[in-house]
Amino acid sequence: MEKGILYLVATPIGNLDDITYRAINTLKEVDIILAEDTRKTLKLLNHFEISKKLISFYRHNEGIKLDYVLDLLNDGKNLAVVSDAGTPGISDPGEDLVRACIEQNIKVIPIPGACAFVQGLICSGFDTTRFVFEGFLPMNKKGRRQRLEKLKDETRTIILYEAPHKLKYTLDDLKTYFGGDRNITLARELTKIHEEFLRFSIDDAISYFDENDIKGEFVVLIEGTKEDVSNEIAPESVKELMDNLLKEGIDKKEAMKIVAEKKKMRKSDVYKELLK
């Protein structure tokens, strides 16, 4: 019997118009939908007039239902995984199931769509070429302390998720490890009616929420620390670069050409430098 396929279907993070045609068609065609919260998913399905069997599949029962779900897939059933909002597997259920499917040679297909941290990042004003996504920080004090200790010198943009009732607690911790003058962007209620991007120093963010209510889910983006170039290795001299290229077996003429290109020099000047 041919095995089924597991589809990881991204759903809107707020605005229902952000769902893709492919996501709608996939949800219509699969045999069963695995939903983080069946009540929320049912509202989504009703909106798009989709009628489908739902199975509750969330972080705390993922391990318990794993074998049952794998049996369905091995029996040829096509399944879709959806989270409450966004892309399954990103701080949401799905990671363990995907790993198990790969081990059992069950095909896994992503159905792209919304992902909250990406939307927050591109509007943050911070470096988008290099970033690190940390999801939710550990609530365990020791684990939280260790994580923040590792992140405090991170030069890439740092991205966190945070719930409204924990935001002030997290901001206080960020001040302790990152300093009050570090720049952050708080992306709130992304794609929803009250979408907002708040750009502060950490100190100013703490002051702001001392006077204003905290509502909505947050993506917290932290500007990376500036790289310390004082301890960088000094660039190779012309002679060192030339010697290293010759050791690699590159002939002298080609090596001089490479040195000239890397040093942005004329070959004649490279030759003069080597004569010294």
C-alpha cells in the first residue's frame, strides 16, 4: 500500500485574507486535519466552507498521538498539520512528527504561508541578513539565565516570541543582560486591526509599559551587539598571501594575479612588494 503524505499547512496569523489558494486546496483535499486547537481551526474551515475531520494535535499530546498518526499515514491517509496561526513546527506542534515521518520514509510537503517572526523581522529596521530565532525563552530561571547569557554578545538580530502577560518580566531580564540602551522593536498583533510596531531602547520600552496596557501577542526583535573588530586577525601581507598560495600548489604567475585581485593592486606593484 502506498503511504500517505503529511502536509505542513501555514495558516493566517491574523488577517484571513493572507491564506494561500494552495493552503485552501490542500485542506479541502486531505483526509484528516491535525489541529493545535480544533475550535480555532473549525472557525477557519467554516470561513472557507471546508468540511473535514479534525484531530486534536498539540504540543502536550504530540508524543501520545504520534504512533496513531503514523499508522494513519502508513495506511495511505493524507494528513495536514495546522497550528492556531502561522507555520506548523515554528514554536508550534509538528517538529517531532516531521522527524518521525522522515525516519519512516513518509513524504512531508510544506505549504508556505504566514510566519510571525519573519513579518516582524522585515519591518524591524534591524539587520535581516543575519538573525537568530529563539522562540519563547525558557520560564525556568536557570535555563532562562543560561540562554540570555549566551545571547548577550550575539551580533545577529535576535528574535523572540512573548505573551502579553510575560512581556514586562522579559523586558526586565533583557535590561539585565543586554543593557537598557539596546535598541528593540516590538511587533504587536501582526496583520490584525491593531497591528503596531513599537521601536524603543529597552529602558524606554519598560517606561512605556509602566504607563500603557499590554495587549496582544508580541514578536520581540533585539538589535545585535556591534562586532568588536579590535581583536580581529590582521589581514595577510602580500608575502604571506603569496607564500600560502604557492604552498597550495598554485603556480607563481597565477598566484601573483590572485594576490593582485585580493589586495586590489597592480601586478607590478605586487612584484615590487615581494622584492622587498
